[in-house]
Amino acid sequence: MTKKEDLMKHFKEEKIVSAVKQIILNSFLVTLLFFSDIIAQIPINGFCRYREFSVKKSFTNIFSIDYNTDGYRDLLIYNSSNNKYVSALSDNKSDLINISEKYSPIAISNIHPFSNNLSEKKFIFISRKTRQVAVSSFSRNGIISLQNKIKLKGYPSNIDVGDVDGDGKPEGLVSGTSLNGLSIIKEKNKSLHETRIDPEKVFSASTFIDLDYDSYSDIAAVDLYSNSILLFYNNGAGDYTESRSIGLNGEISEFKTVDFNSDGYNDLVYIRDNNFEVLLGDSVSSFQKKIILETPVKPDKYAILDFNGDGFNDVAFINTQNGTLYISFAKSTNVFYPPIVYLQKNGLADLTAYIDRTGKKLALISTEGKIYLINKPGINDDSFSISLGLKPTALTTFDYLNDKFEDFCFIDGTEKTLKLLLSERRNLFRTYFSIPLLSDFTNIAVDDSKSRIKTFYCYSNTGTIEIIRMNFDEHSYKRQTLYSEGLLEDFKVISDRLKDRQNIYELIKKDNKTYLQEFEYKDFGLVSSKSNLIESNVERSWLTFGIYKDIYSVEKKEKQLDLVKTVFDKKIIDHKTILKFNVNDKDKINYTMICLKELIGKSRPVTFWFTSNNKSFLYTFGNNKINKYPLKIALGNNVTTEYNISGDGGELSFYFYNETGKLSGVSFIGVEKSPIEKDLFVSKNINNYLVTVLNKRRTFLIYSNSLLNSLTFEKIK
């Protein structure tokens, strides 16, 4: 007898009366990597693409199935209280097509594949409504064809499938709180037969598990009255003997068998006290070690899959009460990163994880009539959305490593966190960081001067600025907070990389006066601060840098609107009016200014955009010359602006989003040529946006979608 056989024989014959005590002694918490100034670098590897599809309301369950055997998993959506279901076919782009409602011969409570032959698509159903177990198949477009059924003497709740006698044919394992014992369902001679195990007990959950790894399906089941897990060994002929029990300290739910920690052994997983508990399997299924994965909310449903493809199983779970989806990515077999909140949706009810020809996917169903699909975006996708939070607000790009491959960051207004996403040449959103903030902010500026250390300035017009310095090599950050003396109108940072010195400039408004407030930082410590009065009685001001500091202000007089330029260096050097507009009280006037950060040629152009009674003009200031261009695009009352410079020739494009929901573009090459105007698209769901070039190739509009609470990437050229 081999050493392994001797150990297994010894374990089977010996009653382990101290199993519960050993589990308690050997239990430990799963490590969550979260400290006040150290943050986890979570390798999500792009698993964040978000899509949603509409179905009728009130469906509560979702199951993945390949109806037409094309290698793309389709979806079955149902509600156990009625006989209706929805079949949704998937294609090679992971889009759901031919979404249609159908009628089932029985109300479906749970479903499981029931065939070891890939070409034979058979499934086993249970129905609490009719107390039935049924075997069915599906047509290529998702129509159910009922083959066999059997009625039970109670109401089934759970079903699993395994091979109990080694004949290559599957059997079903059925249990429920209103069933006596466990029911083995076998298909024979075109009919279903039931064999009951331990009918004196009631089992709230059960699952097949190979306890001794002999390829025969053993059983782990939760005894409702003794509040313990009973383990039944299979003798190879389908006869079961109770071997031992494992006591449970409290009520559990969602009991499953899976290799949770990716070590090759079957583990027992369940939810207790709002956390995951895992009894770890080993070569003799002792389950003497337990890990606990703490979660920020109670998990109601979960799915286990290696979503990021690093070789370790991850856990996706939902809380149905507040409709949140989280994913805990594994760092190793027993260490998990802090859970990432992916989305929050009303009526979130169920989820399923699967792999098909297009990769790994997570699908969710909402009783509000929505299917949500999470997977990985394609590197060549022209349009896609991502979801990694509850309410994305401010957003911008930065350049980790300064390799001209743009990385991405945004603020989650609900969580009050700054989220950073690093990308690679062929792997968008490879790595995720989340840094807690003291408040919600509407803007982000980034000091990109250093390649591996980035400084993020999060601010709002209220005047609070939170500065986060992130060291990507050490996965650590430092924090500073500034408070302006008034409402913030403009914000700029100049950095000296070699001396680690930053000068922060703010235009603030206080008591109807405009001040230039300056903070000097060195080695991330405040050295000095000062404030200087610039102008009184102005409507709006902007800051840019020429030889000195240039402040542009709009002054409104009785029948005139002036654009005034003030040059400042320790004191006001020059103050002059550069544009005058005649206006009346009834005129509809809108204006804005865009001060570019980058150099175009030898100048740093400033642009002023003015609309009066739907007549618009663009003014550019550079090289001591003012250029004026008439425009067809009219500015709205609450216009927001962005710009983008692309190509070696310096093509300059400006983008405008009005409260009407229209996004427009104005572009030209060189400030001497007339601009080209375009209406891009209309969407009233844009909250905050930017335009940038991803992977050095394509220009994308990126915006936070206020309706879906996602981030959308749209290729515009």
C-alpha cells in the first residue's frame, strides 16, 4: 500500500471528533492589502469593460449557455415564479442579439448542464413551483424541448450534477429545506428515477465533491437541524456512507464546492456573518484550515473565476439590497486585494461568470429589466465603456513612465476616491489603484514632470485643494491639503523636476475682487504662500503664462464688455484692454477662454470665444497678434471646453459641450488658418469629459456618463 493510500484509508476509518476545534485553531483572516499610505496595485488586466442590454422587468436569475454550439456563450434569463424566460444570443463581439421572451413548459428555479458529451446539449431543471425535476434540451435559438420529468414529494431548492457510478453518464443531486434527505436523479430508459440518501434528515444545500480524488462523486451537504456539513463517501457503485461532520458556528448560505484558492484541491465555500468562509481542501479533504474573506457589504450571490488571467481565482459578489457589484482579485492562494466596487444598479439580483471564445465574462441581471456585461475591451475597439465605481466625476490623463502612452485617472464622487488606471501598449487598464480623498472634487490637474512619481491636484471652485503624491515604485502616497481664501476661478502648477519644487497658482474671487494666490512647495512641503490683488468688479478671470503671469479678465460696463489683460510679476507690470464689445441688456451673451498648456510653434496661444445673439467669433492671441475667425457654432450658457493637440504638425482641436447636449468641435492647423467646424454628437448624459490620444494612434473623447455612472470612450478620429 502506498503512503497516500495508507493516509486516505486511515483518514476514512478514523472518526475525527475534533474537526470543528481544529478548524477554529487553524483559521485565519485573508490578508487585505490596505494601509493609510500604502495602496494596493491591483492587476485587473482590463477586466472592466461595461455594457448593458434591455429586457422586460422582473427577471431574477441568469445562466450562461451555448445554444447554437458556436463557441459563444448565450444567456438564459428567468424568474422562478412563472414560466417565462428570455434567451439572448451572443456573437463574436460579445454583443447580445436576438433577445426574445419565450415560454417554458415548467417554471425554472435552477438549471445545470446534464451531459458529458459536448455535442449533446442536455440540461437538468428543478421547479419549486411544480415540485419537479426535468431534463431538457435547447434549440439553436433557445427554445426549450422537454424530454423527461419527475415529481418529488417536496420542494427542491438546489441541484448539482456529477457521475456517481463511473459509467460516464451524469446524475443529479437535489436537496431543499422541504425535502426529506438527498435525492439522486438518474436518467434511465428514457425516464428519470429517484434514489434518496439519509431521508431522516433535511439538507438546506448540497454539492458533489470528489473527497478522495478517485474520480467518483462524493457529497457535501448542509444538515439543517444539526447545523453542520455532512460528508458522504461514494464506494464507486453509487452507494453513499456518511463519513464525518463539520460543525458550523451559525447560519450559512450559498454553499458551493470550488477550488477557491487555486491550489488544485476542492474547497467548501459559503457565506456567514456577511463574509466569505472557505474550508480549505487538501489531499485527504481534511478541511482543517479555514480562511475568511472580509467584505464591505453582505455578499448575497457570488461567482468565482480567474477574471484577470493571472492564474488565481477571483471572487465577484453582489449585494442585492443596495445593488452593488464587487470583485476581490486574488494576489496569491490565500491573499486577496481589497474588493473593488464595479457598479451600483437598482434591482441587481443575480450573476454568472463564464469563459467563451471571446474571453472571460461576468453577466448580471436586474429586476429593473437590464442585463449588465463585464469583460475586457479590445485594443482596437472604437467605442466602449468601463465601470469601476459608483459615480465617476472629474477625470484626466497622465503619463506614467513618460513614454507617451496615456494613463487615466478619475474621481469617484460617491466613494470619495481618486482612482488611477495604468495601461500598456497592448493592455488597456492593466493596473488599478484607489486612493481615499477627504472630499469630492470636480477637477484634477497632474504634475507629469517625473516619470514614476506623479502629483495629483484635486480641487473644486469652493477652494479646497487636495494634493496626492503617488510613488508608483513603492505603491505609496503622501497627502497635503490647501485652502484658498475665496472661490477658485483658475488653477495652474509649474514644476521644477530637478529641484522638486512646485509653484501653485490660483485665481480666486473674494468680495467681488480677483486675487492671485501663490503657494510654493519644496520636497512636498509648503515653503511659502502669498496673495495679491489683481482686479476688482470682474465677471470671470483666467490665468496663463507668458514671460510672466498673464491674467485675462472680463469686465462688464454699462453697454460694453471688455477683455482685459493684466501682466503680473511680484506686482502688476501691465494692464490693458485688448478687446471691446458693444452689448445691450437684451443681448444673449456667452463667452469662454481656453489657455493652452502646450506650445504651438513658438507661441503659447490663448483663445477667447464670444457669442452674442447666436453670432460667434474665435479670437487667438499669440506673437503679439490677434486673429479673429467667425464661427457657426454658438456657445451655450453653461459651456464646457476641452482641447487636443495631435500629430507632428500640431493640429489643434477645440471641443464644446453645451447644456443642450451637443458636443461640437473646432479644429485648424496653425493659428493663421481658418478653423473647421463639426457637430460631433448629441448626448445629455455627459458629466465631465476630455479628449486625448490613446496608444499614440487614435483620438478619443472620454466622458463620465451621468446616466449609466460609467466612463465612455468614443473614437472621434
